[in-house]
Amino acid sequence: MSSVPAVPILVFSDLDGTLIDHATYSWDAAKPALEALRACGGGLIMASSKTGPEIANIRAALGWSHWPAIVENGAGLLPANGSGMADSTQYSKLRAILDDTPPALRQHFRGFGDMTAAQVSAVTGLDAGQANLAMTRAFSEPGLWGGTAEQLDLLLNHLSQHGITAREGGRFLTLSFGQTKADRMAELIAEYQPAHTVALGDAPNDVEMLQTADTGVIVANPHRKALPALKGEETGAIIRTALPGPHGWNAAILGLLIDLNLR
């Protein structure tokens, strides 16, 4: 049995386009809800395609380093109070498979490992230091797809023979060896045994996480196509925010804390 004290609510949150503004990378609009969550004894698990070092910095800036985080789209876990650095064996293996992929299949995928730090800065909007952290990968490879849907199917069929799968996030197509945010979420729920779980996200790679939680929140993101109707919306188990990014995050969490008598 876990020795970790029970928490009244455990929040699993995507970052870009959800807790963090898609364009400005600011989370200021979510500060009231973050403080209310802290005040009621709740927990916050960041769950993103970002790397461990990236999330370690964000987690520290928000004051939530005492909670673990889900990194690289679920391919890894960042321990509480950890620096984010991890063994890069999986990433090296993935890049080797990409390097051996026939050029006709590979040519339209441009991963972070194919870019310079300046190019990663250009496609992400991150500064040079943050871009270097985004390139410090241990498990997965995000990138841009420039081909057709049919060409993507051919590439993914080839990569699947090597155990590699793809997830579409808010900005990038991310390749990994198959773990998802929901897989890690289930592990952490089993460890912490929260009274209520919430998941918030805006992209296809968040869907399983949204459907695993007691309450799923689809956060509006005007910068991308909205998620289609999901199972659970008809019963209210999954809701949508009217406001985008951290503004929507803030409203949803404050509302849920009131509904659960935690505020």
C-alpha cells in the first residue's frame, strides 16, 4: 500500500495550448486556479511532449516540483524534485531507425534531431536556451510532417515494424516506442489514490488521458482544429472550455473545485 497521503484531487495537465498559452508561453491567467488547487491540498501532474529538463524548469517556476511529471508524450516520467536528465538510449535507438528508413519514406519528416537549435527556435518560438532543452531528448522525436496523408501512412507502416508509433500534438508529430500519457497517468493514479482525477488537454495526443480521468476538460485552442466529439461528453464526464489556454484552464479548475466542495 502506498505511504503517500491521499489527495482530494489530482490534476493531469497538458502544457502548450492548455496550461500555457499557445503563442506567449505564459501561464499567468491560470494562477488563481493553481493557488486554489494548492490551498485545497490537490496535486498537479504536468503531462506534455516536452522533455524532462524543459518540464523541470516549468514545474519549478510554477512551484510544483514536489510532484512528478509525465514527459515526452508519456514515454517517460520525471520524478518529483528531479532535474529532468535521463538516459538517452531509447532516443538514440529511435534516431538510428529513422536514419535507416528509405529516403522516399523519410524525406517529408523533419525531426528535432534534423534541425539546428536556431531552427528549433524558429518552429517553436522558444529562445536559444529553451530550444536546447527541447533538443535534450531521452525517449521520443517530435517533428514536422510535410508530405501527404498517404505518404505519412507509408512511413508509419514502416516504422511500426520497429515498434515506433506516432502521436499528433498541438504543434508536432511525435514518434516514440508506444507509451502514452494515459499509461503513465494510470501508474500515478495507482500510486497516489486520489479521491478525484481531472485531465486537461487540447490535442489528439491528450484524448486517452481525458477519457481516463473522472473529469476530462478539452481546453479551447483557436490555433488548431478542435477535437471531435468524444465519448463521455454526452454524460458530462468530458467538458469543453469556452476560453482558450490558461484562461480556460483557470475557469475549468475553479469551477470543478467549487463543484467538489474544495473551494
